[in-house]
Amino acid sequence: MRDLLDHADLARYAGQFVWLELNYDDPANRSFMDRFGAQATPLFFVIDPRDEQVTATQPGAMSLEELKQFLERGADGVRAKGQIPAEAALTRGDTLRARAPADAAKAYQEALRLAPANWLRRDLAEASLVGALQDSGQWQECADGAASVAEAMKRSELFPRVVVAGMWCVVSADSAPWVEPAAKKLEVLAAEALSLKITVRDHRDELYRTLMNLAVTRKDNAAAGKWGDLWLAELDAITPSSDDERAALDIARVENVQTYGDPERILPALRASERAMPNNYISSLRLAQAEKDAKHNEAAYEACTRGLARQPGANGRAWLLRIKAQLLVGRGETAEAQRFLQEALEAAHSIPDEMGREMNVKMIEKELKAAETKPK
């Protein structure tokens, strides 16, 4: 997404928007994130400067065409006086989407109820509704809605977005009678979305991942392996144009083998990325975890050491120290492991995001307790 923003021709919007990019992990930005309900990245808002109300919201990656439509939608929300009732309800849904997704879903439903038959934003409202149902954990409504909407809609950029949301709702749901029938419908649509050139990289990754997840749930290792091989082949065929793209490809590789596969398969690419990005601690962290998963414990330990030398933030430092401690426990060096876990705990207490801070502190305290019971 960063590459798209860096290279997109958006000259027609000059003077209409003030562009602001915020680092999710920077404590200085936490008040903004909390106020606008930003819980994940990437997440885009158009904010009316007069009252600081959100007039358009879009989670996830976008194509250039989607980005332009998003900006137009936000601008229309600022110029709300001329909106028809359906448009006003759509804007209200976008205003609520990040902070109160269940209420946003109701607003999108209202938009669809009020919309004239020839409304040009019907597909957008339907896609936004499915996304809000996903965000609010209404798994069955999301999956059934996604299957129904996607089958009927135009094969535009919104089509894979709807299918991705539906697939995640199926994967996220507990076992229930409705899950398998919904999954069968959505898997056909997911395969179709992967066949379309308009499906952006992020959505392709999510489609492959959820297809693999479903196969693993069914204990169908052949299907999981098939989807995994296709996904890795696509990733390996891409020559990254920037460090951001290289990092995104590596994230997808890790997600692939974490779902199903052999970590040895991705180690050459991760090692190359760490060499190519000498100031990026995350590349070392990613490599350390993969080396550990492949039972290359000494290589994993060394990767952690390199990552810690690259000035990670609180979250990255805590994570790298935890991996080091886990490797030391495996060696039987529990006293040294406890020292690293204490350092990790100190770092975790500095994580700006409250949810991330609490989760990390809890995990590290649990590992510390377990290490204390092992013989030194």
C-alpha cells in the first residue's frame, strides 16, 4: 500500500486533502488511534476538518481505483448538504466503522434500504456492510451475506474484498452447521477472485491463507499443500521494488508456513531480506522465528542478537528477547533465560498499545513462572 501511495498519480486531489501518515506503534499517536478506533493497519480515514468527523473509512489495502473512489467518497461526505438519504447513511456507517462496527452495519443496512434502484454505490454499501459484520464478529451474517453479495456483484475490486471478508468469517467461526455450506460457496468465489488481475496483493495473500486454513481444518493436507505451493510460487516470482514490498512478501511467506508447510522452504528468502535490509530489526525477528521453527537454534539465537542491535521499539525488543529466552530454556540455561525474560518484561511494559502491552506482559509473566520451575 505504501508503494501505491508513493507512486500514484493523485494530482487531481491537490488542494483538497491534507495527507497525514501516523505510525501505529508510536506512543505519541496513541490518543488519535484511540479516538478514531484504529485497532489494525492499514486503515484509512477521511476526516472533515470542521468537526473532525470521519466521512469515509477503509480498512485494508486498496487498488489505485479503489483509493480514488475512497477519496471521492470522503469528499462527498464533507459536502454532505447535497447527499441523498442513502448517501448520508453510508457516510454515517463510515463514521462509525472503526469505533462501533455493529452500529456501522446497521447504518449500511439503512443505506441499502433507502437506496434508489440505480444507486451507483450499492456495491460499495454491500461490501462495507459485509466488512462491518466481520469487524463486529457476526460470523454467520457476514459469511452468508458475502456469498450472496459476491455471487451477484460486478467483478470489480470490491468483489475480492467481499470474498476475503466472508472467508475470514468462516475461518473465525466455531464449528456450526452453517459453516461448511458457507465455506463451500465462498471457496469457489475465492478461487475466482484469485484468477482476476484486479485482485490486489494483500487480498491474494488473505485468500490463499484462508483457503489453506479451511483445508487444515478438514485435515486435507494435500489441498493445504496445493494452495501453499501456489501462494509461494507467486511470492517468489515477484522482484520487490522497495524494502516495504520486500517486508510484505516476507510476512506472507511466514503466514504461509505457519498455516501449513516447511519453514525450510522460506529461509533462503528471509535470509536474503535480512541482508538487504541491514537496519530493519523486523527482518531479523522474522528470520529468528523461522530458524527456530526449523530447529536451527543457534542461527535463530544469532538472528535475535542482530535484531536487538538494530534498535527495535518496545514491542520488537520484547519479542526478540522472548525468542532468545525460549532458545536458552531449550538449552537448559534457565538462569540466563530468566534474565532475558525480565528484560523482555521491562520492554513490554513500555508498549504504547494497551491491548498489545497487556497481552505481552501476560505471556512473558507466564514464561517467567515456567522458567522458574525448571532446574538451573
